[in-house]
Amino acid sequence: MDEFFSGVDKSNLSRGEILQKEDSSKGQEAAQIGRGNELSETSSPRTLPPSYFISATYDGKRRRAAIKLYEPLSRRIYTWYDTSGHMPYCYTNIPPEELEKIERLIKHPGFDHLETLELYDALLDRKVKVTKVVAKDPLAIGGLPRGCIRDIIPEEYPKVFGDKREVKVWEAAIKYYQCYIYDRGLAPGMVYEVKDGELLPLWYEKHEKNVKRLLEEHFKDEPEDLYKYVEMWARLLEYPAPDFRRVAVDIEVFSPWVEATGLLRVPDPREAEYQIICVSFVDSEGLKRVLLLKREDVKEGLLDLPPNVLVEFYNSERDLISAVFRTISDYPFVITFNGDDFDLRYLFHRAERLGFNRDEIPIELGRNICLLKYGVHIDLYRFFGNRSIQIYAFSQKYRNTTLDEVAQALLGKAKLEITKPISELTYGELARYCLRDSEITFELTSFNDDLVMKLLLALTRISRMPMEDVSRQGVSRWIRSFMQYEHRRRGMLIPNKEDIIAVKGKTATKAIIKGKKYKGAIVVEPKSGVHFNVAVMDFQSLYPSIIKVHNLGYQSILCPHPECRDNKVPDTPHWVCKKKRALESALIGSLRDLRVRWYKPKAKDKGLPKELRNWYSVIQSALKVILNASYGVFGAETFDLYCPPVAEATAAIGRNVITRTIDKARELGIEVLYGDTDSLFLKNPTESQIEALSEWAEKELQLELDVDKVYRYTVLSSRKKNYLGVLLDGSIDVKGLTGKKRHIPLLIKKAFDEMDKRLSQVKTPADFDEALKDIRKIVRDSYMKLKRREWDDLNELAFEVVLGKAPRAYHKTTPQHVKAAIILEEKGEELKAGDTIRFVKVVREPRVKPVKMASDVEIDVDEYIKYLRSTFEQVLDALGLEFDEIIGLTRLEQFM
DNA sequence: GCGGACTGCTTACCT
DNA sequence: ACAGGTAAGCAGTCCGCG
């Protein structure tokens, strides 16, 4: 195992040097370096106590990688610059003697030199000779508008040599700082020190022992070739998090009425036309500050802020902005909600407008991002907007990524409501409003014991990316990054997407859904009705497990070896390599094992101290986010290691697994009521039946099949992906039923929730009679409420549907919510993709109207009754009830 | 000219 | 900018109907 390094470049550090000092003795030293010391702005520190690697960039002036380190005792950021002379490069298949004849390459100002080396080409399972083209600066490789190396080589080669061979360039699109991280085997998020000007990884004996014990106690029977990967991940993930010193910022900008539209103008951060009138800060030490601009004709009013809030008035906007810049430059971490697109961008352009020099502005503007010269900017809007984070880390608790909605869902705290435009608030109102935004922005990083900061740190470690990038990019980038890292570590050529597609691009199955690339999972036809005592068994992380057990990856699927061709994937003509473990299989498999065998149980272990348990729970949800996407990325064209047969094989094996398990269950005499992808609903199984099935899966499939939950009873509708289940503790799961969908009118949803509540009280089959009576009443009451037009408010009748695109972009059809949206646009409202349209159904064409423009009398009650009927019928048919009979319609009347 | 059968589009959900 | 599968409602089209 020794040839495997633990994720950090060990060439600089032998085992004997492991530091054993614990933090207490380091305090003063760190503080001295920190205080009043401008090291971070001017030069690389010569020495630095243990510090967390937070971020990496390329410093254009110094022409080298710059690493930001967070020293947790002085609580400052230090920037260390590369000393190794590492340079940007890419690879090509053209030999140096030929490249030397390409003048445009050799004379390119960014060109440095050529090297030759051998790399492993996993697609062909053989070594390849490549030429490394080394450049003086990263832009020369890829990114210069007038010819960069990665374009010049394929452009010029045919001109110089005629078209005699296929020209290839590899690894030219990897960001330089990522390249630096990979090549030096660095571990973002982990602890380093600087000694004699060199960056050294730091390992504490305690930490090493902890990892060793974890491995020995829980991974003894791990496949040998995965063991070292589990070790790598465990080293990264076991190490504790620092305390993050940070400040949340929010700004308010004067925005005038526009007479023509009667609407408020939304300030454009790229113009920064209007004054910044208020800025607030909330920091991790509990400091709250509000900076206000003195303006004429502002009603003074009472400030009336809590006594612990510092209020500062500024006579000039310039002074205010200077103060803001000083604060921003004081904190290692600056938190905003949409600061990339608004707050920091506005500050930047506003400062420019007011005559600040670039070097007086601590913000670095990117095309879509704003970074900081000193510290690290985390834009929570980006992070919470990440679909995977939203779904898997926060289980869909919020829908729209607005500060208000996220805060309400996660903190139970809302923005302050204001009824006047920002510009008309008194100082007190403005200060309170602005401060509240900073408060909740900060709390979004502090709730649940700093969950979000820790999650970011964990993802930084897994992905091998700077924290700034992790917080802004999607899960496929995280996965790509740690896979690229592994290529470099193993001396593998990172294939181009086209290379993979050319050799292994074809899928062989037919998707059920038109337009999809391959067949997916199986959904078992449900046995509709009420069933008591239902155990739901499921395979733990089925797809990642399949990728592990069946060795799936771009190199192993359809591998070049004739002797592997008999290792078939069921239901497909594909085969899988028997000789070498694919990189993806190893990385995903080991992450899966670590999550299932270590982090998940530890997160639930009540015997552990709360803080430790909390850390385990953070790690397990970080792993969940990554594992849940780990199969999908192979079927996503945007993924750099896109390989559709890998995704197809995963799904095909999944189908094979679930069908065989159903057969086995029936063979064991268990009735299977329903199943979806990786789960089985079993009716009243005995302990021993469950055990037998689980053991069979372990032995025959090498997969873990466990009881996930037990329902006191379930109500299965006849439709797939639609059911309701009451757990033993009385809590209720409602899946897929219209009654729980977000877009339906509140009036219908409330009636449905009432029914849920009533159903959750049912304990035995005998209780059902009473419950059914009550449910009939619930249905009848809501029907009568509609029929008699007795709703409290039109809002109760609003459908809320999200625009998938701008209203004008619907060309094929015009759905109802788009009709309503168009009416709103005619009134001057601007609508875009992602906006929610609230509308009601009315009698007159076009049958819909935006809620705010409709009145009670025009509501088309029959449409609502139809909707009520179809919503309830999904459950009623399983309960043996009929909607029409309940509301008192006779058979005959139905046809009238 | 109109209704029913059908397909396609769109959204929201499940795993 | 991770995948495919399912349900529902509605828009739009085609066809038959003396």
C-alpha cells in the first residue's frame, strides 16, 4: 500500500516528520504573524503554522499558482505562491521533431518547451507516447482569442505536413490551478504548514491512528484494491473542520420610481447608477453593524435598533464604500446571497464610478463571479440553487432559491416585509431591513452547528477543488475533478470526450420515453388497495453499488480484451473487463462503502458526542449528494467522461437485480405489492423471510438489501409512483399523489392534508370504518365549499405553476399558466424562466386569469370540482370509495 | 362544424 | 446543465359524420 500516497504530496514529508504538537502551543505564534502583518498582500510567507488549504488561483503577475491558506488561530488568510516552477501544459500525439517545424507554435510568445513521456491510455489499455507542450502562462494553452496552443497544433499540422495523421491534443481545457492541485497531489480543505517557504502537508499522529482504527474495524473485508481508496477518502474526511471566521454582507441601493411603468426600477449592478444607501454586516463573533448614508429628505424617525447593533452614519458615499471595503478585507470568509450577481458587483462598479482605483477595490470581477483579493467569497445563492444540494442535502425543503424562501424553510425566519420602496424608508426601517438580510444570510451558514460551512469543506476535500469553485459549480464538476485527479495520480491520459464516444459511444437498449438514450429502471405494477404491515426493503445506494461490484467505467465497458467478452451485461450486448478495475468503479465504490459502512451508522450513533455525530452527518450527506449523481453523469453529454454504455449497463444490471429479487421473494412465499428501481414493498413478511431474502441478495448479488421502513399500512393507488403509507410511529409518507403537488390550489391541498391526518390515526383494520366516514365528510365539505362558492379568498384557488421558459418562448403549445403569464406581460410585468405564475380558472375564454386580476364571480367552480375529484380519486379508489357517490350524485345524475 | 381518439407538450413528481 | 420512468392536464391534429 506504500506506493499509494494519501492524497497529499508526500515527497516532501516522510512519516518520521509527522507533527505531534497540538494546537494550544501554536496560538501565540500564529497571532504574531497575523497581527498587522501585510504578508498576504505582498509576499509568500516563509513560515506558517497549520493552516487550511482553502483556495487556489493563478496569479498572472507572478506567473505562478497562488494558494490561499486559512490559519485558524490568527483567523487570517495567507497566500502562498508556488516555489516549484510548475508550468502550464497540454499533451499531443505529435512528436517533438514535428512540432518543432510548426513555426506558429514555436514562436508563440507563450510557448516554453517540449518534453516526451509515456502515459497509460485506458481506452486502448496500452501505453502511449505523448509530447508535453509546456507554456509560460495558462492562457497560451487555451483561452487566447488570437490562437492558443491547443488550436494552433491541429490548425497548422496539416498545413505543414499534409493530412497524414489525426492530430490530437489532450488536457488543454483543465484550469491551471486544478492542474497544479492534481500534479502536486494537493488536498484542498486539508491542513498544511509553510516551512522555509515550502508548502508541506501536515499529518497528526492522532488523526492517522484514527483512520487506521476505522479501517481495521470496519473495512477488513473490503476488496483489496478498494481498501487504499477507502483509506484516501477517510484521511480526507475524518480530519476536523476549523472554526470559520466570517462576515455576511448585504447592500441596499436607492431605486427610483419609473413614471412610465409605475414600477420600481431594479438597479443594474453593471451600471451602478444609484447610490448605495445602506450596508449591513453580521459576523461570526456576533458583531452586527449597519452603515447608513446620510441623505437629504430622509425622515429621521427613531432608529430603534437593538443595543448590540453598531450604527454608523456616513456623509459621503465614498467614505461609506471605503469602510465597506476595509471590512471586507478584514475577514477570511465573506458570505453573500447573490453577491456574485449583485452586491459585490454593484460595489465594484459603484466604486469605479466614484473614482476608486482598481487597487483600492478588494473585489476581483469575473464574468459571472466576484472573488476577493484577500479572502474567500461564498455566494449562498449559488450554493443553495445547486439542484443536488437542494434535493439531497436539504430534501427539497425549499423550492425557489430566494433568500426569503430558503431562510423560512431552513431557519424558520423570514425577511422583513416592507410596504414602501427602499428609497422611502426611514433610516430605522432601512437599517432593520438591511440588517435582517445579513442576519439570515449569516445564519444560513451557522445553523445546525455550521452545517453549510462544513458541507462546503467536505465537498472541497472530496472534489479536490477550491472552495470558491465548489460553492459555485454543480455536482458533475465535482465528480469530474476528483476523477481527473485520479487520472493524473495514476499516470493516465485523460481522454477527450470524442475519444470515449468514438470507441464506446453506442447504446443498445430502447428507452421507454421518446428521446431518451437508453432504457432505465423498472417500476412494478402496484397491487392497489389497503395493505397492513408492509415492509419496504431497498438496496443501499444501488447504482453506486453496481458500479462498484460490476467494475463499471469508461475503460472497462466494452474493453479491448477478447477474453472479457463473455462477461456480459444482462439485457445488452455489452461486456465488462475482468482484468483491471476501472477508475470510476474504484472511486465511487470506495465512497459508497465508506458512507454505508461508516458515516451513515456513525451519524446515527447516539453514543457519540453531539459534535462528532454532527460532523459524521455532514459527511454522510456530502457523500449522498455525490453518490446520487455518480451514475447519472455517465449519461450526461455535458460530463467530460460521458460514456452512455456505462450508464446503460448500470441501469440494465439494476433491472436484472430487482427482477431476480422479486422472483426470489415470491419463491420465499412473500407477496410483493410494489417496487420502484431499488425498492420492494413486501406484504406482512416474517422476520425469517426478510432475513432469507437479504442473505440471498448478499450472496447471489453481492448487494446489501435492508429493511428501509415498515408501514403500519399503505394505501396503494393503481398508479405507479403514487402511494401513501403510515409508518409505525404514525407519521405519513405521501408520494406522487396530486394532493401533495406544489402547484395545486390550497383549498384542495388543505382538504387532502386533512384526509392524510385522519388516515395517520388509523391503527388497525377495524379503525377503518370510522376513518372512512370522516373522509367522506372531508370530501363532501370541500365539495360543498366550492359548490356554494364559500372560499375565504381567491388565493385559496390559485394554481401555482413555474415557467419553464420565458412566456414568448412557447412555440408548440400554450399551456394555461403561459396564457396567464401572457396576460401579465400585457400589463407590463416582466417574466422569465423560473418565475411562478399564480392563476385561477374562470368561465370566460381563455379560461384562466392571473389571481390578482380575477374576482370571485368569474370563477369556474366546475373546473375546480373536476380537479378535486381527480385529486381524491387517486386515494379513494384504493379505499373503495367513490367521489360521485360521496358528493351525492346518483349514477343517473352523472350522465346529465 | 363538432366531438372523440390520438399524439405531443409541459410540469411535477419518484427512484 | 446527473439519469430515465410515470401521471396528469391540456393543446393541437386528424378523422368521421349522410
